[in-house]
Amino acid sequence: MALLEVDNVHAYYGKIQALKDISITVEKGEIVTLIGGNGAGKSTTLKTISGLLRPKEGRILLEGKDITELPAHQIVTTGVVQVPEGRRIFGQLTVTENLDMGGFTCRNKKLIKENIDRVFGLFPRLKERSRQVAGTLSGGEQQMLAMGRAMMTDPKILLLDEPSMGLAPVLVDLIFETIQKLNDAGTTILLVEQNARMALGIANRGYVLQTGVILLADSSENLNKNEMVRKAYMGES
Amino acid sequence: MFQRWKDSITPTDIVMWMIGGSMLLMIVWGSVATLVEGKYTGRHWVDFVIFGLAQGSIYALIATGYTMVYGVLRMINFAHGEVFMSGPFTAYYAAAAMYRTDFLDNHPFMALMVIFLVAMSVSTTIAFFLEKVAYRPLRGAPRLIPLITAIGASFFLQYLFRGLYGSGVQAYPVIKVLEGQWMIFGIRILKFQVVVILAAILLMVGLYSFIMLTRVGKAIRAVSEDKEASALMGINVDGMISTTFVIGGMAAGAAGVLYALMFKQVHFFMGFIPGIKAFTAAVLGGIGNIPGAMLGGIFLGLIESVGPSLFLDGLGIPAPYQLKDAIAFTMLVLVLIFRPTGIMGERLAVKKA
Ligand SMILES: Nc1ncnc2c1ncn2[C@@H]1O[C@H](COP(=O)(O)OP(=O)(O)OP(=O)(O)O)[C@@H](O)[C@H]1O
Ligand SMILES: [Mg+2]
């Protein structure tokens, strides 16, 4: 049984259809990437999984259990955690308070402390700035915080929406290394990226999305070789 | 640099600054004239200040409700004055009953606890259902719609309580231990004013610590910033909005009791003026900012109390105390001209950017 199954999902914003019959499976322990251009529906797919948007048709299954109708805050407790596009950290809360919010669903103070230490271990920069108001962090630090915040509950699957957006190459490398580390430690990952080259470099499999439809689904290796993918998403002519 | 500054000024700005400037000038002139005249002694000023602090701390407590609700919903809950009224108006009947049975005189502390408990429970309940029934169905509607609903809810609650308890003014029973005065550092202070100030400070410290330090308090701040991101953290956003109304209701109910202790009467319309004043205080402090609302309330109470004698007496205005409401709203205009974000509004401005 797949860890996460998106089953023939149709989603709308008002009357505009954003997703048309999307089906995605993610097996336990995998890194799966979703690539596609602007407005393809990548973020919308993640939002329907995390419960921010209700699909009009179709189902979302986690370990075989239907989570389609659960409100977003309850989906978090099932182990599905999303890092939204554009980080969306709480700018007026301190770094530590942001991490506390990441662990909101966890009532065990000791476990929260352990998880905070784990995040600080991955991102020592955050530790140095633990009492700083998060709005004054640099873009890279904010991305680290957004990811750290999502790790506070030890999710089964992490949904990452363009974690490399707007970052300098060094930081992009750091973020991708961290994704790999998290995956090695057992977290399953669904990664949305515009940086197809990097994403396919790290993922086991990938889906190519265009205007709300899945165009291709294949192993990263094959997608890397695919001429259409190279042209459209890796800037080759 | 100077050029840029010059370019960004519009004729409206200049007119506003002139209005503001002349108001300021009158205030300064009036104050100087009053002080030179020397009609009021130091004793008077101390009395004004203490009364102002007591009145202001009541405004401050109500204002926290406006500002917190604005924080989570970006709307002004114009029915908050009625939330404030509902508690002490209901608790009046408990107080009267305890007075009749002499419980109030024999166990004043216990009786006061009962009054607070009744008032805070009623205000909290009203606030909770107000949000659930009137505002929640409008979540996501254009901003004007909940605003109009709030005004409607305000009238509804006024007339509901008028229907329940009648339209008369009810005199709150006097609590004897709070009558009289204390000498503190050689200053004569009315007992109930001290109690009002201390109780309000205690409540505000409690409320602020709750918001800053507890798990739920942090979640309320998170929801104020970003509801979607909060939901993605597993925070029940609707639950936090309810909690915000509950906290605001508790503060308003307690403020209502303090108000009844000070003015010794309640009626169905008693929430209107304090409600508007507290709203003004919240704007003065920078709406959305909790310490700002507290400071704004105390500032407004002080200005209202000291202002008429200080600013207006020297200008030869015959009955300056009749104009205290005008002073309160003049302060609002001045602050909005010179500091549109309120006294402590920087953070909100940064957030919007
Ligand atoms: N809140 C919304 N209301 C209405 N339409 C929306 C909303 N959010 C997204 N859309 C539309 O849905 C479509 C898919 O958007 P989505 O954000 O999923 O794209 P994306 O693949 O994440 O793009 P990008 O790489 O630019 O983030 C777009 O046409 C977009 O305009
Ligand atoms: Mg997107």
C-alpha cells in the first residue's frame, strides 16, 4: 500500500478548474517530485493534499485511510505536513516560537524540546538566532525555519513547495542536502520544484504537470533523458 | 533626500498638518493659561490623574478585546461595548440579591468574587455566541459586511438586554469596605479607585502573559499573522478565533464590574460610550497591538480627566468638563494626523508591507 495516494482528483477555484483528474502515488521512503511551469497546478495539488482546498471529485488516501474530508489542522496530526510556497513563517514570532508552533499538535514538552534540538542540529544558524523575531531573518534563514518548523512533528510525509525559490546557489545546495538528510532519516518527501534539474537529481520518481493535467509520470532517470522535459523545464533548446 | 520628501507631500497633508498644528497650539496655549492662572492646586491635579488612571484602565481592558479581535479577523467588533454591558448588568441582580440578604456587607470579598464571576461568565458567553452566530458565517465575505453585522449585533444586544432587564438605570449596591479613602505617601486616594486600578493592572498582566507565553497565546498570535500557515501547523483556526472572543469577553466583563464599582450604576446603554472610547484607545495604541491598546486606554483616560481643566479652563471655556468626550476624539484626530499607525503601530505597518 502506498503511503500517500491522490486518486483522480479534480479541484476548482470558484468556477475555474485548476486540477483535472490528478493521480499521484508516493511510496514510503521515496522522494517524489512534481515539476511544471507557472500556474501548472503544483501548489494546488499540495493544497488539496494538506486540506487547504477541498477537491470536488476524487480522494486523498494516507496509508489507505481516506483523509479527503478532514480539516487542514487535523490532517497535520495524521502525519502530513506542508511547507507552503513563499515560506509563510510567522514574522512577528521569534524563531523558537515559530518552532513551537510547528510542534503545536504535540503536547509532550520533552519531545518538543528534543525536536527543537534536532532542528538546531540541522540548521545551526537558527540556533544562533533562536530569540530573533523571524521577520528579520534573511530569506535563506527563513526557508530553514519553514522547513524546521514542519519537522517539529516528525511527519510521515513532508510536502515541500518550491523550497529553493529565490535562494542563492549555495543555499539551494544546503536545502537539497537537508532534504536528502531528512529522507535518509526516514521521512517521505513530495517535492514541488521549478528547478527541475535539481529536483530530478534527488528524486526517485517525478510527475510533470501542465495546466492542471499530468503529462508524464516516470522515474527520474527517464524524465532526465526525456527530450520534452529537457526542453521545457531545463532550458535546453 | 529633501527633494524626495518635498515631492511626497500633498496639499491634503499640508491642510491636515495645519489642523493638527492649530489644535496642538490651542492645547499648549490653554495649558499655559490654566497653569499661570493657578486655579487648581496640586491636590486637584493628583485627583484628576488618579481618576484618569482608573477610568483609563477600564478603557484599556475593553480595548484589548477590540484589538485582539481585529488581530485575528481584521474587523472591528462594534458589538464589544454590549459584551461589556451584558456582564455587569446581569451581575447587578446577583449583587442586589446579596445586598438584600446582607451577604454583601458581611462577606464583601466573597460577594465581589461572585459579582466578577457572574459578569465575566455572561460577557464571555455573549462574546462566544456573537462570534459563532453573527460573524463565523460571514468569514470570507467582503470586509464591509461583517462590519454592518457588528453594528446590527450591537443594537440587537442592547435591545435584548433592555427587554430582559428593563430600560431603567439600576443603582449598584454600595460595597462599604470600598468606600472612604486611604492615605498613600501622604496622598489621599479613594479606595474604590485604587481597587479598580490594581484589579485592571492584574488582569492586563495576566492577559498579556497568556498571549505571550502560553501555547494557545502563541497560536492566537500565529493566527493573527497567517491563518493558512497556522492551519498547516495543526492549529484549529476557528477554535483560536473563538478563544480570542472568549478572552476579550472575559476582559470586558471584568472591566464592566470595575465600571459599575466606579460609577455605581448600570443600564442597557452603558456599553455605548465606553465601547467607542475603548475603540478609540485601540486605534490610538495601534489597532492589533495589545500593549498599544492598554497604553492607549490609560492615555485616553488620563487625557479625558486632566484635559478639560488643563487645556480648556485657561481658554475661558465655561464648563470644560462637558467637553471631555470632545477632547478624547480630538486626541484621536491628532494621533491619526501625526501618526496614522497609532502610538505603537509600527509593527503592524511593517507587517502590511
Ligand atoms: N486562490 C486562488 N484563486 C483563484 N485561482 C487560483 C488561486 N490559486 C491559484 N489559482 C490558479 O490556479 C492555477 C494553478 O495555480 P498553482 O498555484 O497551483 O500553480 P503552480 O504550479 O504552483 O505555479 P507556480 O510555479 O507559479 O507556483 C493557476 O492558473 C492560478 O491562477
Ligand atoms: Mg506554486
